[in-house]
Amino acid sequence: MRKRIILLALLMVGIGKIHAQPHDEKPAQKEELKFKKKEIQSIKIQYSTPHPDGSGQLLNCSGVLLIPEKKDKNYRIIIANPPTYFLENTTPSRFFESKNLNIFKREYETPYLLYFLKQARQGFAVLVPDYPGFGDSYQKCFHPYMIQKALVQSDIDFIKASQNKMREEGYNFQEEILIEGYSQGAWVSTALAKELENNSTHNIKVKAVSIGGAPENLWQLLEIAQQKEKFRYPLFYYAYFGYRENGLLPKLDSTQLSEYESKAFSYYDGTHGGLGIVTGISRKMKHYFKEELLPLYLQEDPSSEYSFKKLLLENSVEPWKNEFEMRMYHAKNDKIVFYPIGKDFAEKQKNLGGNVTFHSVQGGHLTAMIPYFNATIKWFEEMK
């Protein structure tokens, strides 16, 4: 697995090691990176967003702005939502705090960050959020995995804070933004694009969207996974804990928890990588919930406080008639976010009159990132 991801990184950007210039002694928020002889600044962005638990409190979050040093152009902004990650030390803003960015000494969750660096090198202003629960908000909330409202609002607040920072730094930027993301990042990006297009009060216009391996319909994903003896990736535990810890599902006492659930929760603390989680907890669907509680979680009754199914349906992205151009990419052999999920969404979107093109690619969920990234780089280059 590790060798495959390292190869993925090298194929994407053609480089294994990037050096940051030495830090100033002052507590600056900014680093300058050398990337193939073109200077790129990495600027940490700090902002506030509503806490995902719905308490009304504000949560201090973070992200990173990657941008060329030169300020002599009108930059196109890309909001680049990361795929699912688990390790706090691979959070985007923390990754770029390092003076020696060596992919061979990092966990396998970071290669996509080098891809975003490549886009900055092309002349884009690339915004990469840490996601709530990571970066500055680590241990201040549980990551609201697959909570659409929280992640979309966090993205919007991050974009606005990044735009303000660009103005302070003397950068000019274009009005319309590009949106991209793979896997979880694709789901967030689709929901974000829909909200921005349908709600002009945000004052953020979308020019185009590129997504890959998108789990748009979360309930459809669970239905397909339930047919499998083993599901390769424990996404539903992550979603379940995100709902539970942020007050959308009731917390159970110890007598109601299965032994697998109790063990699994300890793996989502920011110190275990995806590979460690996959190998450390059960991948059998029947172990996800205690048998007598399974009907409660999977029922459709909207009045039930236990309805996990209701939450998956509510947080799925519904197709709509989009005006901007959207391109979707999905692997035919995807065993994590199954191929029909992307295909069905694209067909429904197109039937509504949406401007969407669906591209089938070879490979599985991880390897399909290569054609997705390559196609997105080429396409977005035309809109710089």
C-alpha cells in the first residue's frame, strides 16, 4: 500500500522532496517554499466557523493558501478539498509547516498535497482546508465527517478568510472560483458548489467543478456495502462517530455498545492512519452496530433519534440543475466508493438539465486519482 501511494505521488508531480526556506525567528504565519525553482508561498489561514455540534459556539479552524510569490497578476482561486484523512500530523497546514517536506518520510495520506502544490506552481491561488477537527481545531471537536452543513459552511468561511488575507498581502484575484476534490473532498466540493450556486448571498461565484470518486449518495453507498461480507474501508464508523460526537445521534452507554464499536472509536483520535484503521478494526458489516440496535439505526422513521439512515439521506448531495460546467471521474473497479454511485448521480443531474460530464476511468479508488488529477490539471489550466 505505502509503495503504491509513493508511486502515485511521483507520477502526479514528478518530485519526491521539496525544501522550505528557513523560518524567520518571529511567529510568522508564512513560509516560502521552493518548488522546481519557482517560489511559492504557503500561508496559514486561521478563521472561525460554527461548531459542528450546533451549539452556536464558534470553532477556530485553519487551512493553507498556496500561491506564487509574484503579485503582478490576477489570480484564479481553486478551493481544493482533501480526500479522507485521519492523521493530525498530515493535516495540510501542518504539512507545510515542515522545513523538509519529504514524501518518503510521511504517511501515505499526503501525496495529493503535492498535486495542489503543482497547481500553485502553474499560477493558481490554491486554498486547502484542514477540515474541522484537524489543525487548529484538533481535539476541540470530532471531525464532522459527512455532515454536509458543517463542512460546507466551514469551506465558505475559509474561502472568505483566504480572500481577505490575499487582499492584505497585496494579491488580486478573479471573481469566479474553481472547485475540486477527490473522494470525501469530491462530496464536500459538490455540496459546496450547489450551495454557492443556489445562494447568491455568499457572494462567491463558481466557474467550474472537477470531482473524482464522489460518494454523493451516502445511503446508496451503505446499501451496496451491506451486500459485501467485508467492506474495504471503515467509512461508516467515521460517519457514525461524526454524527454521534456532534449531537446528531444519541450517545449509548457501555451496555449498548458492541465490542467492535468501542474499539473502533479509539482509532479515530488523529494518531492512526488509514492503513492502521483498516487493519486494526473489523471490516465485517455485521459488526458495525450491536445486533439488537441495527434495526433502530437503519430504519427510515424520521422521528427516531437513532436513525442513522435518516442522517445519511439528509447529508447526501441531491442532484440539481447546475449552470457551471462540472466534470466527474469515477473508477469502474472502485471498491470503496462504488462506481454506480457516481454514475447514477451524473445521470440524474443531466436529466435535470445540469451541465455535467461523466468520465469512466480504469483502476480502483486510489489508482484512479492519477487520471483524475491529470485531467483536472489540464482542464483548469485553460481557465487560469
